[in-house]
Amino acid sequence: MHPNTLVPVMAVAIVNGIFSPWVLVVFVLYPVWYPVWAPPLSQIVYMASALILSTLTLMASGILPALYERFAPAPRPMVASGLWVAGAVLLTLPAIPNVLRALSAGGI
């Protein structure tokens, strides 16, 4: 795996964690995963929800390059890196309308 691949993949995963429509689902299900000893402040729960979704994006986007490296006869690191970035971008596509909405609201 190319060493500089982690930076764009993590950036895309963070954007997905913050702006994905799925963050609401994780947020609503906080009684399932949020510890009872922690204060249930909405800001903390939202940040934890975004972190969970970012981590899930990072892990899920790594499945295809892992399979490629495992089963390809002669895997090339740049191909695996490209697959990882492409998988992260593909998982982030549902978040693009929210990103655009946030960017346009910032100019007002």
C-alpha cells in the first residue's frame, strides 16, 4: 500500500462522517452504542456518531483493496491505493448534497 494513500482516504472518510445522511441513523441509535456513564449531550453524541461513521467508511473502503492484494497474482500498490480512495469516494457520494448545502450556506 502506498504510504501517502491514508491522507486522502481519511479526509474523505471525515467528510463522510460529518455530512452523511447516515449520521442521523447512528445518532438516533445512540442508546445502543453510547456508554451509560457518559453524559448524553447532543453535541458529544453527534461527534461520536460522526467518528463511528468515519471509521466505518475507512474500514469498508479498505475491503476491495484488501481483496485485490489477496487474490491478484502480482498486486501493485498504486492500484490498491487507487481502489481504496475510490471506495471511500464512492461511499461518500450520498454526503455530497449536504456538503454542497453547507458550502453554499457559508457564503450567506
